[in-house]
Amino acid sequence: MPESPTEVIPRIEDEPEHGLYGGHGEYGDEDDPYYDHDYDHDEELDADEQPAPDVPADGPVRKTVRTVGELFITAGLVMLLFVIYEVYVTDWISAGKQADAAAELNKEWGSNTVGGDQQRSAHYSLADGQGFAKLYIPTFGPDYKFTIVEGTTDADLEIGPGHYKGTALPGQQGNFAVAGHRVGKGAPFNDLDLLNSCDAIVIETQTDWFVYRMLPKQDEIAGWAEGKGKAAKCATNKVQPLGAPYDKTVGQEIVLPTQGAVIAPVPYGQPPSAGQQAALLTLTTCHPQFSAKERLIVHAVLSRQIPKAQLKAGETPQELKER
Amino acid sequence: MYAWIWRHLPGPIALRIALATLLVLAVLALLMFVVFPWAEPKLPFNHVTTG
């Protein structure tokens, strides 16, 4: 190249090494001075001023195509990062909030000793986003334990499973309904689809333990007495289909997000007179995983209530040891 | 775009690498703690309630 200044010659010897460091040689075809108008012509760059003869110069088209390509790759990376956020980062954020709620509830239960009189009726201090009960599902392992908070807004559910406001409270007649995340945010109900009929779902309140058992699934009802109903868990705890008006209340169902009737005192039915209702527990989460298309619903019925006063200090119901 | 950013980072190669890492971390933090929490409720991935 005739226009090359003479002082460049020693630098050419440095060129291969320079390129290895990923300096100006990293994107070889970008290094000609026409690439960018504000490209500084400091003496360091002069070595790169000669593009290889078979590499075409960067025109506006080439620059546009490259930038668009880079934007697409960036968009892809951002989406990948969103998945990481949804599945891992929210878990991490929620774990802290869940631990805080549990600590607060333990403090409340510890400081507020229940006297003889109050044992008759459980008292709950229900404030939005505050824990008031604990949930155990022994089938999911001995470490499966969540503090249930009041309310089902996004902020509430970020802390833990949330109680639908206005539905029954643990142990009461009616339908104690709880929503929980299936992916991220601690994912309390990640494995809800793996729960089987007669599996125990245990709720701890300040005064009592309530053992609920999942109702028979739709396809098990027909042959219940001769089939699944004979399994030890079901027979000893007398779990059976509830009958009218609960004929549509089955252990597991998948419904549309609009079907709010699943958390009614009698799902899809008219409640019988007060005092005649069963004490149900309903868990709701999204279905299928990573989708908000449908909801996975699990219904359970109260099987046993154990006042804490009947247990020794620190003793837990035997159901917690079931697998 | 990325090449343009790289060329406009000042200093020797080590400083440039440090600055580029800082930039990447800043963008990551912005996404994780500001953009994604804002966008998430608007996306249909994780709605769990009925009615």
C-alpha cells in the first residue's frame, strides 16, 4: 500500500500478537476506518487501516445487518435470563420472605400462650400477607413445610401459599381454599399433580392440627370400595366419595381459570344448611407448568383434628411420618 | 453494537475487560431486579388462582 506511513512498519510486526488479545483485530472486518465516522485516528489504529484484499468494506447494509443480528441475539439472551429469573431468582427472593413470615408466626404463637378457655375456638389474626397457619404434605417429604399467608394477591403469593379471603378457615365447615405457585416463588405446589387420593395434607394452627385427606379421583370413584378404597391409608382413615351434594368434588381436577366455583363451600353446588357442610380443603395452582391456561385443583376432606393440648410439648401427629 | 461499545471503552485491555464486566453486571441487575419483576405479572406464565 503506497500511502502507508513509514512509522507503521515496526507495528506490523506486532500485528499477530495484537490480534490475539482481541484488540482491534477481534472483528477483523470492522476495523477499516469507514466503519464508524467517529472512529478516532490515533496512531495506535493505523496498523489496522489496511483490510485484507478479499474482505469487502463495511457498507451501511452490512452494518445494519450486523446490528440487527446482534439485537436478535441479545433478545434471545434476555428471554433465557427471564426463565432463569422465573425459576431460580424468584425462588431465592421468596425463600427469604417465607422465612420471615414463618419466624413472625412462630413468635406470635410463642408469645401468645393459649389459655384453657381459648382452646375451644381458634383465634386467627388475619392480616394480608401475614402467616396464620402452617402446611405440611408428608408425601412430599419431612422438610415440606410452608407458612400459609392471608390473601392471594401477587405480593401475598410471593411469600407463600395464600388463603383465599372469605373462604373457610382450617377445620371449619365449608372450603378452606389455598393458592400457591407451581414454578418459582418457592414453588410450594410444584408437585401437586403427584398427590394421590388419601394422601394427608396437614394444617397446623396455633391451637390444633388438622389432617385433611385427598378425596378419591374421578376415575377411582366407581370401584372405590373394592379398589383404591382398600388401600391402608384410605381404609383406616375412612376416606370415601362424599356423595350428594358433593358428587362433583373429586380429589383432583383441571379447570379453566374462570371456574371460581371450585373454591365454593360446595364446589359447583348449592351449600346445604349451615352445620351440614363438610370441612373441605382446596389447593389451586397453575396448569400445565409454565402456563396460565388452566388450573390444577386438589380437594381434600377433614379426617382428623388433634388439639395441641392433647399432645406432649413438641409432639407432632403421626400423619406427618407418612410417606 | 458490541464492537462499538468495546471501541469506546477507555484505557488498556485490562481496564476495558473490567469495565465491560461491570457493564454486563449492571445490565443483569437491572433486568433481574427492575425489569423482570415489573414484566412478570403481565405475562401469562404463573397465575395460580381461580375465579
